[in-house]
Amino acid sequence: MAWCKVWAARFEECLYDGEGQLLNGTLADYFVPMAGEMPDIAVAHVSTPTATSELGAKGVGEAGTAGAPAAAMNAVNDALAPFGARITEQPMTPQRILRALRKV
């Protein structure tokens, strides 16, 4: 699940014109990930029951994946640091990285 959050940090973006009209509101205009953008996925289950509920169950959600976009952004900025470059907005598109490197 964390990969989904990293994908969002790398590619996902809603684009608006000057009047606030959404420009990529359909799948025809929005970047949809394909096999080339996805890593190999290994599925595993971790079970850590709790003694504080009758069933031993805990909450379910994506709270554990919340740090993934920040970690990905920090990794990119660490790689850019020797070049005196930094990006501060998501998604981390190739254009933004090249702009930070002053190559575009």
C-alpha cells in the first residue's frame, strides 16, 4: 500500500486553469499508472493481536502509509542536494526535477 502513496507523490496532480476549471478531470486527461510505473509486489501478512479488544482486533487503515510521500520526496532531495537543487512540491515530475537542476 505504501507504493500507492509514493506513486501519488511522483505522478498524481490535479491541474486547473486560471479560472479554477479542472483540466484533467477525466481518465482521458489524467495520468493512469501502467505496468511500467509499478514495482514488483510481494504480498505478506503481519498479525499482531491486541489484548485491549474482545476480538484481539485493531483498527484498519492506511495510517502506516502516510509517511511514504515525504520519504520519497526526501530521497529525491537528498539525490539533488549535491547539485544545489531542491524540489518542494508534488508530484515530483521529471519536469520539476529538471527545472530544479536548471536544465529546463
